[in-house]
Amino acid sequence: MTRTRHISFRIILLVTAQLILFSCNEEAIEWDLNTYRPDLLVVEGMITNEQKPHIVRITRPVADPSDTPEPVSRAVVAIFDGSRASLLSETSPGIYQTEPRFRAVSNRLYTLYILHNGIEYRASSYMVKVNQLTPLRYHQVEDQPNRYELDLHETADASMLEIWLDWSHLPAFQDLPSEETRARIVYYTVKSIDVNEMFRPAKERIFFPQGTRVYRRKYSMNRYQEEFVRTLMAETEWRGGYFDVQPGNVKTNLSDGAAGYFSVSTVVADSTVITPLK
């Protein structure tokens, strides 16, 4: 399928080049864009072993990547752990939150239950262990003595690594806007083999000064979550699409009529301050 797509793209380029070279007339073309929006719920939910409020976000899919997803309000949302149900509260449009003391534990199957407009949606998941974080690795940027860059590498287990960088507290950067003094990186380790992974685009390089505070959070993924992430990356970062536009191409653990994923993860975290390398 990938090869056919590439061949078609070359044909389009060839035909376009010929039209430019041999045509003297200009003609306006009106593209018939597909703005179909399927009648789906898009669900993003994760619970962890941390005791805190956990969030489930419910929206509608968008027809254009630049659109803002429409929140889905007035739904009944609950999480069932096999013995008791926890009802979530809608704290803002489309955002549903557990009680502050909620936390997931091992050896339980958790089921997310959603009731909206008389239709029920369900998703189930479970938590697996996660390896501890390895020491943070970084290097000095060439020819820039006070600029550093992280050495990102795959972990020994399937996981999602979330990294926050913050140098806004440093005197030389306190007057700058937050987008210039903070950064967030999400790095996935997927153990299943997929040819698209070999062609994933390069990530933006992030440089930061000495004294930067680095906060890391590592989330476990069971094999079903791993499969979801692999297909999600194939439709977005590894190909250039958008999940909200093409939800049917991505794996989901939600019942018919909904897309997205409900996950349960073990989390480990640490923090580091960037110091000069020896």
C-alpha cells in the first residue's frame, strides 16, 4: 500500500510539472474538500497508580486539522474496577474528572462506561509494571558552550516517556515568553516491528541552558496500549495524518460509535537539574 501511494504521488508531480511547462493559460480550480464528520465520540482517558484527579476528555472528530474539537457535555461517565463504580464529574465542557483520591491498582480490570444521548460506550484496560527510569543523558551542543541537548533512546520496556524542560527561573530568561523558556517532549518506545517506524520524521531539536530543570514521567503500556500507539504513530507522526480526522485507521479499545483509547498505566517519575558535563 505504501509503495502504491508513493508511485501515485510521483505521477501527480509529473503531470503537474507538464501542465506548468506546456500551459500558458491560468484557470482557477475549486477543490471539493471532504468535510464529512462521522458521528463518533473521541475519547481520551488515562488512569494511573497515582492518587490524584484523573481526566477523561470526550469530543467530536473534526473535519479539518486546524479546527477545534467540539466538547461533548452532559454525559454520564464512570469507571468500574470489578467491585465498585466511581462516577466522574464534568468540571468543564467535555472534561470529566475522578475524585481526588482515586488511583488504579494492579491485578484489576478497569472499565470506562459512558452514557450519552441514550447510547452506551465501553472500554476496558489493565495496568502492567514499568521499569525504573535510567539516569538522564545529555550532551553539549557543538560550538555552544552553554547549550545542551537530551540524548533520547528507547527504554527496555514498551512505554511513554514525558519530559518537561524549564529554564524560566534563570535570570537571563525571566523576561522571555513561556514558549521560549519551556518545552515538552513525548517519546514512545514500541516493541512491535512496523516498517513505518523506519521512516518517521525527525523531531525538532530542543536546546536548553545550564540550570534547566528536567522533569520526567514514564508510563507503562500493556500490549493493547502498545498496539494503539503504534497505529496512532503510523497515522500521525510516521505518516503525517491526524487522529481526529481519520479515527477509523487507529486501533481502539472503545465499543462501536467511539474512537480513541482508555488506558491504565503505572507511572515512575524523577527530576534533574542540568549541570556542566565533566
